[in-house]
Amino acid sequence: MPRSIDVALFACAVLVPACGGSAPPSAAPSQAAPTQSAAALPPPATAPGAAAAPATAEASNALPPPSAAPGVTKTEVQLTPPPQEGNPFVGAHLYIDPAYVAKVESSVKEAGADAALVKKVEAFSTAVWLDSIKAAGTVSKTLDDAAAQQKKAGVPVVTVFAVYDLPERDCSAVASNGELTIANGGEKRYQKEFIDKIAAAFKAHPKQRVVAVVEPDSLPNIATNLSVPKCAAAEAVYRRSVAYAIKTLALPNVSLYLDAAHAGWLGWSGNRGKIAKIFSEVLAEAGGSGKIRGFATNVSNYDTLKGGDLAKLQPTDPCPDELTYVQLLNASVTEAGIAGKAFIIDTSRNGRSGIRTNSGSWCNIKGAGLGERPQASPAPFIDAYYWIKPPGDSDGGADPAKPGYDEMCGGPKAPDSAPGAPRAGQWFGSYFIELVKNANPPL
């Protein structure tokens, strides 16, 4: 199991593209699995004749210098490092979810000559997705299991949950709509039957380290997708519900990371400015920015840490990769009064670049590979690389004749998607085996 790695965090000034740069595009509808979210990408802005970048190794831990679109002026923003003693991943083992191990084991039997390689994945931690009121009822059992792992290891064990059941969830999506709606009293049910239930379980395990990633794809949809009627109708409910979740789950043993989309969605300076303002307003309603440890990026997405597809597929995006995005987003939220925050980056499937022909492709991308293994403090301002999306769980269905189909997962609008995918959240065994074989770094 990966152990914690400490690196020095330091205050530094970075050059940030001013908001007067190239106009940011609107994001395409965000798509996500019922048990894990696949963050949205904006419509493609590929330069004429541009080709996808070739696959490269991109596992550098160093933050790259920020990039800027041509003609964008730059200003200096002083960044305050997060308190290192608050990183929940440091000095801890990571919880191994037996349900995920069982899924991997089911593919070991199908992997043939790659069986030993596939089995190695059983040793890595993945997030537990709380995507329904029913799933919220499993938190205590999960934390009891984590306590047993902690007792056996003799060191703290940190368990990561993705909290994902907003009313009108993924308002611009098809594959990942949830159980709660405004019409069926979803806001009150979200508070009382979902968040309060999770909070009670967290409180009942005060000696357990808990990380919660709060509502993937929620507030980013407000930043870019209010032209979608469902998103516009849900805006106020999203804001109130996320604020309630933060206020209620901000407990002494819990570290909260608010979802912040990814480079290909909010990388443009205008989009970063929008989301920073939204974060500031929602956190004020929740009781202040001190309620959260930081932000989570690239959840269920494929953006590489350094280099990759976006530099060619979205040449106007000043954030060509996730490490640049984290650096510039940190500056944007600092300007909005949210300073000293840390980040976690989902590296579950971002090991390979050059695999997309369209920056808007998000569903079960062909040629993808496992990325950096879960680890603590891999770079300044980064609390962890972590597998928030359990590799192998489908992003959405590819068969139009079956439930869970999404046109971005199968058909003419999905040239980059692997065929044969089951509905979102179900195990996609053949795809998982390819992720393992394409891992970068190799397993």
C-alpha cells in the first residue's frame, strides 16, 4: 500500500493570466456515472488541422510554469500554502475498499496473461461513492471496516468518500441524473435523509480520518451551464444544498474538498473568475472558507498532469494540464478571498495523453491508462494524487437500446469512446483491463 510522502510547501508568487484574455467558451453538458462523476468538457476549439498530441510520460511532480493565451497580460498573485499539518493523507494508510477489490478480482479471471498485472490494482485505494440515500446508509459499515484496517496496520487509515446526490444532479447530463428532484422535495430530503445521515456516521467515528469530495460537477455547472434550463432552475438549490453539505460535514475528523472541475472545463480566466466568485458566495453561506481544506480537480476526467491533449485541442485554454490549472485556479480563488487552500487531483485514468480527437470527449475514452498511484504531498499545494473515480466503473452506456445510454458514450458523437460500455457506474471489465495495461507509470 502506498505510504505518505512529505514535501516542503512554500509561499510563492505566480503569474496569472488577467481576466481580459481570450473569451472562455461555455462548457458542454457535464456527464457522470451514478456512482462516479465524469466531469464536463467545453465544446472543441481545435485549431484547423491540429492533431492530438502523441502519448508521452507526464508523471512529473514539479508544478509547471503557468501558460497564457497569446496576448494575455499577466499579474502577480501571492499564494499562501495550506498548513501542512492539516493534510489528512500524510502519515496515513489509505482505505482499501473490499467492494472494489471484488470487482478487480472478477477481471483477474478474464485477464489471461495479464492476470498478475491486473491483480496488482487490488492494493490501491479508491473513493467510496455516496450517490444515493441508500448508499449514505453504508458509511458506518465502511468506517468500521476502515477502523479494522487501522487497528491491523497500527497507523491511521484515511477513507475517501465522494458525496454525490444533489437534487437535479448533473443538471446538464443524461447518463447521471440522480434520484432527487426539486419537484419531489429533493432539497429537504438531501439535507435530512442524505447529508445528516452521513454526518451522523462521521461523528460516530471521531478517531477515523475522513476525506469528503463534495458534489462533483455541481457548482461548475452554475459557472458555465445556466443556459441549460434544468441548470438555471436548479441554481439556487445547488447553492443552498452545497452550502448545507459543507456546513454539516465540516467536523474535526473530516477534511472537505469542494469539486472544482478540471482544466478543460474551467481553465479559461473568465471561467476561473466565475467559479471563484461562486465558491466565495457558497462558502460564505456555509460559514466561511475555513470549513474546507481545499478543492478536488479532474474528478472522473482524463486531463493529464502535465502536457497532453488540451494544448492542441484547446489552444486558447491557458491551462493545458491539471498542474497548471491547479496553480492558476489557486490564484483565482485567492483573489476571491479564499487563500491557503490545498488540492487533490484525480489521477485514476489520466496516465496517457494523445488519446482524444475531440476535447469534448469524456466517456470511457479509448486508450486511457491508470495515472499516478495514490500518494500524499506529491507537489507544492497538492495534498494528494488520488483515485477518486474507481478505475473500471463505466462513465455511461454505449448501447442506445439499453437503459443508461448516452450519445456521448456510443454512436457518431462518441468517436473516442470504447464500445460495449454498460450504463454509468457498472463494471466495464474489458475497459478496466486496458486501463491497467496502459498504466503510466507502469504497474
